[in-house]
Amino acid sequence: MKKKLIIFLSIASIFTAFNTSAQEFKIGITQHDFDNKLKHRVEKGQNIIVEYLLDKLDNYIRAYPHIGASINNKGYTSNLYTGLTWHADLGSSFLVEASLGISINNAKKKISKKRRGLGSNLLFRESFSLGYKLSEIHSISLMIDHISSADIVKPNPGLTDIGIRYGYKF
């Protein structure tokens, strides 16, 4: 876990070096590797999500670069990720977000009874959130997070987490 934290902080410092400031900080917890009944499929535990959304790229594409980490509390698959997040307000109280990017994970490449084999340690990552704005700077949202190779590499069972997170805008 120390190695993952060092990598995460190193990547965050690269963004800082390019004079990009954080727009929003998010932290949350997800049910790891869930099925349609919200039970664990293979891997156990919960993942702690930590994410920074940076300043919007420009007004045309309206995307926020993000960097984050999803760290499993039982030693199963964790990942570091980056990409773009699109954000839309639904009225004055609700919000919706969609993200697309890449992730680096510590999963095994082959499937076993105790570990999810994901075929590659470099995967696509997408997420979707529905949230409620508690105020101009505080929000809470339900999220679903998925990593997979999009069938480019086999095996490709994918890994899906679902949970809740808190957002704080700077």
C-alpha cells in the first residue's frame, strides 16, 4: 500500500508541476467486485476511493482531468487511474458525472479461485455518478466504477465496484 501511495503522490505532483490546480477532492467507499445482488463475486472487501478533479480543460469540451486511487482494504485488486470527467448539474440540487480513462492495477493476469484475473495490469476505466449538492462546495453521490480491457486482452471478466462518495469543491 505504501508503494501505491507513493505512486499516487508522484502523479499528483506532476500535475502540480504543470501549474494545474485542483477543482474538487472526492473520497468514498465502494463494495468491491460486486454482482447484481450486491454480493462479492470473487474478491472481498471494500475499496477506498480518493480522487482529484483538476481545472476544466476548456469551455468547448467541458471536461475535467482527474487522477485517483481505488485501494482495497483486504489486499485484493487496487488501482491508480486518470482520465476525463464530464459533469452536469441537474437543476440546483442534483448532479451527474461520467468518467473515462485508464487505470493501472495490481490484479493477477490469470483467473484463480481467490483472485480476479483481469488479463492486463493496464485497463480502461469508466465510472458514473448521480449526486446531491449539499451546498455549493459539498456534495454526496452514488457511483459505479468499472475497469476492463474491452475484450482487447483475455481473460476479460472486468471488475465493478459500487458505492458512495463525498465531494469538496475548492
